[in-house]
Amino acid sequence: MNNTFIETIGYLGSSLVLVSFLMASVAKLRIVNSVGSVIFTIYAFIIHSYPTAIMNICLVLINIYYLVKLSNTSVEYTCIKITKDDSVIKHFLNHYAADISKCFPGINTNFESADVGYAVLHEGTPAGVFLGKKQADNNVDILLDYSIPQFRDFSIGKFLYSKLPADGIKTLTYSGPDKHHMKYLAKLGFEKYESCYKKNF
């Protein structure tokens, strides 16, 4: 087998393992780390480095164990109503301002028109914030639906949206930046129209 090709396999495996440690999501970290370890295991067998192969097999098994454990562990959230003037929420939005702008390029961070607000808490700490503007017919136009990096697995959105009908909300619309938000909107059941995304309860 061509030496350059063999080395490429090794570099690819190593790169994926290293990149995995840059991920905020624990689940994504372990998945990418496992893929990298599998590739590096193949490389180790090719070059007959059996101790390295065994070590990477062990890493894959450890990752699988914790992924199964994660999938069987339900994260508990609490939902509370908030206002745009809440000092804790203002601090939260200021703290994550750069990440919010990164997730929603070009977003208007002036939320003065918001008259609907929820915070989703994990162990008493805000993990996500929802701000919206009431429209006719129990519709709410979403101004911001943001989760911190550690909780970007759709679970916060699913939890929050399950609570909204109890408050009389029948429809959600979103017309903000969607460059990095389309997958989330689709996962949460939004349909795309000409000028916005829409979700009916």
C-alpha cells in the first residue's frame, strides 16, 4: 500500500480526535472522537502498531459506553416566564452576545419590542432564552430562540415548545436570519413560507 496513503489515514484519524476536543457538545465530542479513533485503529493495524490499535479500540468502547449512558439520561429543564427587562436575562444576553451574533448573522439585538419571554433553566441556570412579539390570533413572532453551546441538541426547543400551547400560543413565526438556523427550525416542525418560517400547534 502506498506510504503517502497510509500516512494520510493516520493524519485524518489524529485530526478528528483533536478536533473533537474543540466541540462544546459532549455527545458530538464522543461521536467525532470515536470516528477518529476507528480510523487511527485502522492505521495502527496497517503499520503493525498493535499497542496503539488496542488503545484506540479501548477509546472507542469508552466513547460508546458514555454515549449509551447519555442517551439513557434525560436532562431535566425548568421553564419560567421572563421579561426583556429582567436583569439576569440582560446579563445572559450580554454575556453570549458574540455567540448570538455568530448563530444569527445580522440579527437585530434590540429586543425592546419583545412582550413574550421564556428562559429554560438547567439545574437553576439559564440554558436558553426565547423572546417574541405577540401578533394577532395567538401568534408569536420569534425575535430570539437561543440555546448556549452545551445544549444545542434540540432538547431545549422541544421542551419549551411543548409548554407554549398551555399559554394559549397557537402559532410561531420566524423571519430572522436562518443561515445557521434552518436545521433547527426543520427539526422543530417549522415549515418555510415566502417571507417566514411557521409552526402551528
